[in-house]
Amino acid sequence: MSNEKIFNTQVVSLSDLRDYTFVIPTYQRPYVWQDEQIKKLLDDFYLSLINNESVYYVSTILTKEESNVAELIDGQQRFTSLWLIAFSFQSLGIKTQLTDFIMKGDQLKLNFEIRDEVKDYLEFLIDRKVDSRHKNQEHIDSQPYLKNIARRLVFIKSYLEQKLKQENKQKLIEFGDFIYNKVFLVKNKTPLSTDLNKLFSTINSAGVQLEQTDIIKANLLKRLDDKVLYSKIWESCENMNDFFERNVRRSFPTSNWEELVNFENYMSFNKDIFKYEIDTVDSQSVSIFTIEDLQEVEIYNIEQSNNVDEKKRTSEEVYCRSIINFGQLLLHTYRIYLFRNNKEDFTQTFHISNIIEIFKELEQSPTEEIKSFFLLLWDVRYMFDKYIIKWLSDSNTKQETLEIVNINLNSEGYYTRTKYEKSNALMLQSVLYFTGDYLRQYWLTSYLYYLLEKHDNLPGNSEVHSKSLESMDNILSLNDDLTDKELTRKLMSDTEINLNVNLEVELKKAKGTGFKHYWFQKLEYVLWKNWDKNNDHKFYNFRISSKNSVEHIYPQNPENRLEHPIISDIILHGFGNLTLLSVAQNSEYSNKSVSVKKSIFKEKSEQYDSLKSFHIFSYDEWNEASIKDHEEKMIRLLSDHYQNK
């Protein structure tokens, strides 16, 4: 092969890229990352720092380079996010090495080809040292290449400000240095002669990418004789962004579907029911493509669904998005497998980047144990699909909401998916999802184990199961001696767990924005569960959602001090005067008066931002006495919940 066709691959840290500038080419889509994705990335970086991990691999980028100017062909979403994080550190005055990633000389390190509005905006921020609220919001929202960048900057700054209140500034400096020196990317450099538009199009169309889970699959299948069968079991489970029964239909197309009219028949794998035809190609091998092979890959057309009435939609026309990826499901399943087989939990950090090392022990196990893991994976995936929340897109608005989904067979022989009404199960799982570690969701290990043992074929929104999840959650929230990984292992056994956190003492501290977001979301769940105003449409539309900003209702620095005399810090920063909002909602409130905040809250016609806020704004006056009264009522509600009253 000539050097003109060779792709050069390097593993690099951000510090290794100090002499480069990067260009986002015109054919790239706008920046689309949301707060949830940024939070996942930042949480993972921070946990790696706390765990003293020496290296963190974040992603792969594909570049075309000339004279230290690199055009980003692939990987621009995550790479742009890294730049925004670096800028946010600088804007908060945190002097860390990461800020060297912002500029090269007097030029931005990241440029958007022909997107002058983005370049102008970023230069405006650097020169003026102000954040996005100092530019006209309508102008920002009208620019597709700009609006998400501006919104994510607000979120990242809020995230770091929260960390500053929880940790000392030196820890934030260490955090920035960690991202700069210990976060690594795999940089693939294309030959200069490469047709970039063609390559970019081929990458997006073919979707050729070897995941770490593919390597584990190949290593496990090497030990088995019936590779095709177990490969298809694996394939039925691995597409987390589709429903289980639909995956099974693709993997086992010659099954007798008349025997599968009830979804419960999918519960455990039965080779006498689930059948396939052996392909003429060698399906026992795993192919690894090189970048050079991309142009040879066959592109399959996906049949487009026709628009039909919602009531007539088949399962083939309804799509979902999982709250975890397949690698995470494998790790939860493996933890259950180890517990069931009286083996110690794996010692490595629960993270997809460690998954190959974690599974080495299983790869060396007897074949019958490997087979039992595949069968357990099937069972876990079934339970996950039936009982665990997932993102579902509304066919009209295209907006996603978290749902637990029911399944039925229609007259045409298709499974139909319908949303259950909002339930305790949906709301509590939403609390755990939004307040837990996005990249691990430890609670799933113990809850999936419980479901495997005690599901009793109850419906997905079962009150029996939600009660059990409540008990697990209460234990997880009132113990700070053990890690979540250790606790969820113990929850699978009958081991007594010491509850060393005093709820009332914890919530009566004047922590201000230092309160764990969990307590606000947990209170939302308890308020929702005990709501007695069921004809209220704003309550009916209420959902527990992602919120990351603690707001003082009685303002810390009021615009009108005469209207808001100074109150004691214990009251001002106490749980009673606080509510949890999204960053956007928080910016609406800012330091406005209580009366203005109350008007903003009541003017929203669709749903309540917060049920705690509803109770706050039900008081005629918001002063020291009412704040204290509200706090006592909310803590009493939570205490009663923990005592099963």
C-alpha cells in the first residue's frame, strides 16, 4: 500500500493538540448536544478524577491535516463540547491548563467554516468576558449553528459553579488539568488525497464502527460450538434503541409466531420456539473493517414507514431510546451473574471503557457458564424492556418523554406499544435516572435482579414493584458509608444495611446550592404521589425532568432590598427557601422579587415547573415564618414517606 493511502492513527490528549487549530467543515450538521449529554461527560470526567484514574478515553476523531490545521471530518460534537468546557473554566476565572485549549496565539483554536455568526459570538465572549445572556436572545435562537452552543455554555457554567460551591477552587483547577492531560482521543488522520465529502457520507451511511461489546461477543463465541445460536441471542439484546420483540423477530425470523402471541413467551429463551435459518455466509466470524474498506461496504436501504393513524400504528412504526447503552446493560447483567454464582463483584470501575478487562474472567470460564450468561442476558433484556423507563417520541410533536410502555397484540398480528398512565413506577424511576450517575445507573443492578426473582408477570406499572423500588431507593439515599456499587450488591442479598444518614438533620442544614439535587427530586415524587388536586391540568401534565439549578425563592441579592429585608442565613439558604429548576427556568427568576417569580410561575399554562414551587407560591407572604413553616411541612412529608406512613 502506498503512503498516499495510509491513515495515521495516534492516541492523543488535549495537551498534545496544543499546536493545532481545528476547523468544522461546511458539510457538518449544527452542534446538537443537549444538557443531558454534557452532564454525562462532565460527571464521568469528574468521577475519573476522584478515582485517580490515569487515563480516560473519550472518543475517536477523524481529521484531514495540513500544517497543523486539522479539518474535523468526524467527532465534531464531542470535540466542540470539550472546547466549550475549556472556555467555561476560563470564564469563571479558574486558572487551569485546560484554558490553553481555547486559543492558539490570538486565534480561536476551533473555527466553523463559513459560520461567521459562531466565530463572531465566540470571539465576543472571549473579548468581553461575558456569558450568553449579554447578547440578544432572539438573535441567538434564530441561528441554528449558534443557539445550542450558547445554551450549553450557560449549562456548563452552572455545572462548574455548583462544583465550586461543593468543592474548593483547587479541586476545580485539578479537574481542568485532568481534562487537559488525562482525557485522550484516538486521532485518525486521512491521507491528503482523500475525498472528504465522499468519506464523510460513507461513514454516516454505513455506520461501520467496531464497539468494545463486539470484541467481547467475539471472544465469548470463540469458546462455543453453537456460535450462530448464541450470536443471535446476543443480537436480540444489543439494539437498545428498539423494542425487544422487534429485535427478536429480526434475529429469529422463522419462529412460529403463533406460539408467541403473548409477550410473556419471550421471557426466557427457548430454542424450540425461536428459530432461524443458517445464513449461507460465514456468520460465525466477526469482521473488522479498516477505514479503507468503507467504500466497499454495502449500504442497506431502510424501508420508510407510512404515516398512519396513531391507533393503527404497528410496533414497526414506534421507536424508543434507551436510558442506558448495551455496554451498560452487559455490565449490570454481569454483576447479577456474578452474584447468582456466588462470585465477588468485579473490582474495576463500572464503566464501558473497562468492559473488555472486566469480561476477561468470563471469557476464560467453562462453556456452560458462558452459555448461561447469554441466557441471563436475554432474561435481563426482557425485564428491562417490560419494567424500565425508556424515552418515547410523540408521533405528532416529535418530543421525547420518559415512559413505561405496555405491549399488546393487535388484530393484524403486530405488537403495539402504548404508554401507561403516569405511575409511581414511572416517576420514581425518573428521579433515579435524573439524579443518579448517568453513565452507570447503579440502581438498575439491584432492581433488575429483584425483577428476575419476583416479577410474577405483573404489569410494567405494578405498584408491588414500585414499592420494592421505593425500599431500595430509601436505603440507597440514607447510607453514605458505602459506595453505590457496594450498596447495590448488598441489596441483592438479605444483608442488613446500616442507615447512617439522619434525614431531618440533613435537610435542616443551611446548605443553599450545596444540597444534593436528589432531595428536591425525591420531594417532587412524594408530592406527586400524595397530590389531592387531581382535576388540576397543570398537575396532570407535570413530569419529573432533568433539573440542575438550585434557586433561592427569597432572593440572595434582591433587585429591591426594601421589598426584601435581610433574613438570617439559616432561613435564606435552608431547604424551605429553595427549589430545583432547569438552567433556563433559573435564569428567568435570577434575583427578581418573590412577587415577580410568583407571577412567572402562575402564568405558565401548560404544567407546573415544580410541585415544591406550587406549595411555596401558595403562601400569601414569603418571609421567615412562611419559609420555616414550608420547610417543616416538606421535611415531615419526606419523613413520613421513609417511615411508610
